[in-house]
Amino acid sequence: MHQLPVVFQICTFTGKYANLPPAVKKQLRMLAVERETTIQALLAEALNDLFAKYGKPEIACASRKSK
């Protein structure tokens, strides 16, 4: 896995990235609660999995887990 310098690891998630059906939004919120994390962290994980699948650097940074 390629790592960017820490200075480039700072990410913010604002606004909408996709229009998701209500059922998808609900399931994503429920998963975040169950995993004690944020929706942003779950989305970053999913993006990194996709990047890895296609041999690209895993550059989506996740926000810290909330407790």
C-alpha cells in the first residue's frame, strides 16, 4: 500500500458525494453505529478497497473512529 506524506492525509468530507436511495443511507448509518465509526470512515474504507482491487494506491483517508 502506498502512503502519502502525512500533510496530504488530512481530508474533510463536506456536502453530498452521491445521491443515495433512502434505504442505502439508512443501512450505511446503521453500519456506522454498529461499527462505532463514521459514515465518512466507511466510505473511505470502501474507496480504498476499490482502489486496491484495481491496483491503485489507497489514498482515501478515513476520519478517526468516534467513541
